[in-house]
Amino acid sequence: ELRAPPDKIAIIGAGIGGTSAAYYLRQKFGKDVKIDLFERGEVGGRLATMTVRGQEYEAGGSVIHPLNLHMKRFVKDLGLSTVQGFGGLMGIYNGETLVFEESSWFIVNMIKLIWHYGFQSLRMHMWVEDILDKFMRIYRYQSHDYAFSSVEKLLHSLGGDEFLGMLNRTLLETLQKAGFSEKFLNEIVAPVMRVNYGQSMTINGFVGAVSMAGADSGLWAVEGGNKLVCSGLLQSSKSNLITGSVIYIEEKTRTKRTGNPTKMYEVIYQIGSETRSDFYDIVLVATPLNRKMSNITFLNFDPPIEEFHQYYQHIVTTFIKGQLNSTLFSSRALDKFDLSTILTTDNSDLFINSIGIVSSVTENNPQPSTERGHVWKIFSQEILTKEQILKLFLSYDYAVKQPWLAYPHYKPPEKCPSIILHDRLYYLNGIECAASAMEMSAIAAHNAALLAYHRWNGNTDMIDQEGLYEKLKTEL
Ligand SMILES: Cc1cc2nc3c(=O)[nH]c(=O)nc-3n(C[C@H](O)[C@H](O)[C@H](O)COP(=O)(O)OP(=O)(O)OC[C@H]3O[C@@H](n4cnc5c(N)ncnc54)[C@H](O)[C@@H]3O)c2cc1C
Ligand SMILES: CC(C)=CCC/C(C)=C/CC/C(C)=C/CSC[C@H](N)C(=O)O
């Protein structure tokens, strides 16, 4: 028998995590629950576009994997359209020369890869496939409403000790153990880690696999910008957006309409210079909990809620429209230079992680070359200086930058923060310690919604079930 649903739920953060939590909470708790979604910045969070000269470009989370089923479902349910085509040729620069260059001929490419690295790229493909295969089990568990009380338990359910163990070893250790060559690791794997996570192969093995998946073919994005998923979910979940900054959360006893004293959470927030507060039965925190990123204080909890010190990687996205100085990378002049993406190896002298031609959020493919050049997106650790820009470009029209505290600085062994911070207080972004990606936040959101629902109704048999894979394999 179900308990009456909660009256009010608060979600802090309207990124993809918070808005998908609103969507799944509405599905589970029904139409009568009031859901307030607090956002101090823009709806979308790290899914953000930048408008330059009338064109919008993805400045944060930009690509989605074809097997990211939550994102796929949101796009379908919300009636959004997708754009494909992050094609073009890729090269890898080591600070002196291009150590690898793609060819537009599939067969030539294969021969080049085998010539340089033997069958390592095929083996890498199989390594990632195997991890993705196990990862996909989460969708089956969630479609049967199963929830997990910790990130570790969730990952363990996907592939046992070995799968969870990926959090405790560096990608380098994992791949060396699997027999990959130094040359392949330095020239192919390290550049992919740099473009996707701005870090080296010392990140944990799981996020390393996610990053390699982020170099697969078939990647897509939402036409008009990935952040449209967040505004769409906010609307479809019929949540109430409060544009304010949450500063405190405190547990208090309140007397409800029924006359019963009930433990509730007081959420104290600021709108401009005004401080307001409201009471909630359930609270979901959908933002990284650290001073620099959210600055939320948990007041008077017994036992106290731990301080979070996860360090987030500083990354700068810069958009530059201009004529690339192709001679920096190769002896070929610009009209003979056909690479549209250049990744870099782990070389401390390099001041960029990657540079690539981008299309606007409405284009399916990069615009044909114009006199004044393409729009290039550059990832770097630091803000580019004018001298650095002039080294990269013969001439340029504009350079606009967006700095980010982008994703955790990975340093295995990883100990993920708790999902259950207190009785009815949940934390979604602990999942980023395993890997940060849009789909990971959506998975954490679905899990937290299911967990909140089952704990509210006392359905303990739906939480942390072991042997789920075997159990569900035989179910229709
Ligand atoms: C440059 C970059 C490139 C990326 N590329 C990709 C990619 O290609 N593919 C991919 O899958 N992932 C990518 N990611 C990762 C992906 O964007 C994130 O994992 C995901 O967007 C995180 O979503 P979230 O909702 O969990 O957190 P966020 O998007 O950070 O949302 C948290 C929200 O909470 C709000 N907030 C914080 N504190 C408070 C407060 N006190 N009160 C009220 N509101 C508050 C914030 O303003 C923010 O909007 C990229 C990230 C970056 C930065
Ligand atoms: C979660 C799973 C199974 C897959 C996600 C794969 C994926 C899309 C990874 C990308 C992660 C990421 C943080 C990319 C950042 S940079 C993206 C892109 N190269 C760009 O140039 O903007």
C-alpha cells in the first residue's frame, strides 16, 4: 500500500541532472506534488551555448553518444530534432609534428592505423564496447524501477568487482595491463583524454572508457542547443522554476495541515539581496557540492553533513573565427591543409588541448570555407593570450572565451560522495567522480528519483538488489 505522496519537493540546480530529476520525480510521484527547481544561473548549467555574431555554438557539453538512451528518450519525448556530423579529418600534433593524420578514404585510414599501431585501435574499440555493453545494463534496471543507494553499488551491479575496480586504477595502468603499446597510448589515447577531460591518462579507467566512447562515430547533438532538453524537461515536468541561489538547507520540525509534527527541510535562498525560505519533504541537490560551484551550507544536521572538497578541472573554451596558421602544425599551406580537428599529445609545452572547426547549433555540418576562415573551438587549460592566438591564426575576426570548472579532476582511487546525504536529502553529482557526462547526470537523476520514491514508500526490496542482471535476464 502506498503512502500519500509528499507535498513539496525541492531540486537545486537546473542543469541536465536537476531537470531530468524533475521529469522522473513527476513520473513517480504523480501530478499533485509541487516541485520547485532552484537555479541561480541559466537553465542548462554546463549545457550552454555562446552566441557570437548572431550564431550560437555549444560552449559546454556538446556531443551525445548514440547509446545514451536517456538523452535519446528526452529528445524524442520533447519533440526536439538532432544534428549529426562532427565529421572531418583529425590529426594529432605532438608539439613538433603531426604524428597521425586521418585520411578521407576508409581503407587508407585502416591501413594507416594498422601501419602505425598494429591492431591496437581495433582492440581499443573492443575494450570500449565491452564496457559499454555492461554499462547499458543500467537502463534495464531503471526500466524495472530498481535503485541504488551509492554510486559504488550502482557500478558494481553493472559488472561486479572488476567493473567497480576501474575507479581505483588509472587508465594508464588499466591499458598497460591490457597490453596496449606506449606509442598507441601516447599518440591516440592521451590526446582523446586531453580533448574530452583536459587531463592525462592518470584519470580513472571508467572515465577513460567514457572518454574513448566520446570519440566514437555517430555522435549527435540537439538542434538549437543541448540546453533545450533542460528547458523542455522543466516545462514537461510542470515544475516551478525559482531563479535564486540556495545558501542553506536545515532540517526542522513543522506541524503540517494534518496536525502531525513532521520533519521537513527548510531551503533558504537569495533572490538579489532578498533572503527567502520554504519547507520541503524531499530535497535533491543537483549541482556539484563544493564552495566554488554551489556554496550551500547544511545547518544543524545530526550527524553533520560532510564538507565536499572535490576539485574541479579548470578548462577554457575559446571560439575564434579566423585563418588557421596551418604551418604551425605541418609544412602544408592552408589550401592544402584538410584537417578540421587537431588533438594534442601530453606535452607540457603545448598551450592548447585541442582545436577544431565547429558548426553552429543549427547546422548539420561545418560551413564551407569562407575568405575569412572557419569558426574554431579551442580547449585550453588557461585563457589564451593574444600572442598565443596570433601564433595559431594568421588573422582573425574575433576571439571569445568561456572558462569552466568543467568536471572533476580525476585521481584514482576514487571514493564517491554519498547519494543519501540525510533521511530525504539526496545528492546527484557524486556520480561525476566515476565519469562526468550529460548521460551520467541523467542516470543519477533517474536513480535518485527512484530511490526517493522507494524510500518514501518503504519499498526496500527495490533498493540495492544484488544479482539483478541474472534476475532480469530471465524476465520478459
Ligand atoms: C566544456 C565542457 C564540455 C563538455 N562536453 C561534454 C560532451 O560533449 N558530452 C557530455 O556528455 N558531457 C560533456 N560535458 C559534461 C556535461 O556538460 C556535464 O556532465 C553535465 O552538463 C552536468 O550536468 P549537471 O546538471 O549535473 O550539472 P550542472 O550543469 O553544473 O548544473 C548545476 C546547476 O546548479 C546551479 N547551481 C549551483 N549552485 C546553486 C545554488 N546554490 N543555488 C541554485 N542553483 C545552483 C548551477 O548554476 C547549474 O546550473 C562537458 C562539460 C564541459 C564544462
Ligand atoms: C556516458 C557514456 C556511456 C558515454 C558518453 C560519451 C561522451 C559523449 C563523452 C564525452 C564526454 C566529454 C566530457 C566531452 C568533452 S569535449 C566534447 C567534444 N570533443 C567537443 O569538442 O566539444
